[in-house]
Amino acid sequence: MHQKIISLVLVAGLLVSCSPSDVKDLVADSLSESGPQQSAPTTQTSDVQDHLVPGASDPTVSWTNTPTFLPATPTDVPTSTPEATLTPTPVLESLPSPTSTLSSVVNWDEAGKYVGEDRIVCGPVKGTHYAKSSNGKPTFLNVGEDYPSPNRFTVLIWGEDRANFPSEPEIFYAEKNICASGEIQEYQGAFEIVVRSPEEITLQESSD
């Protein structure tokens, strides 16, 4: 150890008086005396990088593993198909019969007060007549009083509608109490209702 110190001191003194080239030689000689010199590694960094395998252990190269984030599988998504909500279809009410839409029932002798209105006129049939030779072939049902009284109320069935009735109306309705529904009209001072089907005439029980 003392020899190494002495050698370094001598070298330092020589450096002052020697040229740079001489200093280099002296340093080399001093180092050779102190022991074998360790050589620095000469492997190039580029060669090392060319032969490195990702994942291998190497003290000169540091690998940074970038984590890969995969999208999480949603677990809160419903897998069952939602049940369809059925909206109940509103039920249409049945249309009322023609007679139920009329405002009121009136007696045959009060029909003249409601000309142009739909009413139900009731009364006894006092006389009937089928005028098959007249224009339109009408059938007359005279209510309250018979023809030719101007106070009568007439239920009129035209020939084109006569076939809608199940039997001869002048015979079927004779001397019965009936109610006829429809629009009250006036003809030559008398009042009447024109009916086209048997649904527009209803039978009443006799009050006798």
C-alpha cells in the first residue's frame, strides 16, 4: 500500500515537468505496477438491443409494460326481454235503437205540436186502407180517428217498403194500439209519420 502511494507521488511530480504524451506513458506504467488493469466492456448498445428478447432479464435495458385495459363486460344490462304492456282496446257502446234516440213519447192528438221533430206517437188504430191503385201504393194506418177526419193521425207505409213487413200491415195492425217512431210531418192539415220497417212500429197492450 505504501509503495502505491509513493508511486503516485512520484508520478504527480513528474507530471509537472513532462509533456502530455510522457504523462500518459507514466500513468500507464504506474497502473501496470499496481496490478492487472480491468478492461471496460466493448459491447455496443445497438448490438445488445438487436438481440434482446422482450421479457428477458437484462440490467442495461428497462422494459415498461403498458397495461392493456379491456372494456369491462357490463353485468347490469338486463338480459330478459321486457314484457309488452297491453293497452286495452275501448269497447264501443252499442248504438241505441232508433226509438231510444227520440226525445219523448206523445199521444196521437198532441203530435201537431212537434212537427219536424222525431217522436214516438202512440194511439189506437181506428181504420186502415191499402191504396194499391194510387201513385206509390200507400198503406194508411189511421190512429185516434178514421179518415176523413182532419183530426186523425196517420202512419204511412209506401209501397216500396211494404215488403219489409212480415204480413199485410192493413190487416195486421187493424184495431190495435200502436206506437210509431219517426219524424212528424204535416200533409193537407193532418199529421203523419212515414215508417219503412216493422221495427219502427211497436204494439201496445189494450187499455180496455
